[in-house]
Amino acid sequence: MKAEIERLVASDEDARSNVENAKKEADRLIQEAEAEASSIVNAAHDRLAKVEETEIKPILAEAKRQAEERIRQAEDYIGQLRLGIASKKDHILDEFLRALLKGTGPDISGG
């Protein structure tokens, strides 16, 4: 009976030791997994930063340059339209005054 008790105690101690070893191994595996996940995240951030620098920024810079060029072209066109309108106003006013002074202008007396 004493031998059986000693075997049970030894078996119980082995089981406790196995459980403790399993816990230690699980903790080690968790730490490794966390370190690997952190490494993967850092590598992904690095890749994203490189893509942003080499691909996204040049595209945005070109889009900005094109937008600025189109704005400049639109401003030039608006300026030309304003000059055209101003010169036509002057021409129309000159023609009206010339016709009025020659007496061939429209009857603006209302009657």
C-alpha cells in the first residue's frame, strides 16, 4: 500500500510538473507570437510608408500640378472674356453715340 501511495504522490508531482511546464511553454509561445505579430505590423507600416513615398506622393504632386495649371488656364480665359466684354461694351457704346449724334439712332423718346 505504501508503494501505491508513493506512486500516486509521484504521479501527482509529475502531473503538477507537467502542468507547470506546459504553462511555461504556453507563455513562451504567446511571447513569441506577440513578438512576431509586432514585427509583422512594423514591417507593414514600413512597406506602407515606402509605397506612400514612392507611389502616392508623386501621384498627388502631379494631380496638384495639373489642378494648378487648369486654374491658371481658367483664370487666363476669364481674363480674356472680361477684356472681350469690355472692348465690345466700348464698341457698342461708341456705335450708339455715333448713331445718336448723326440723328439716325433709335427713337428713345418713347413716342
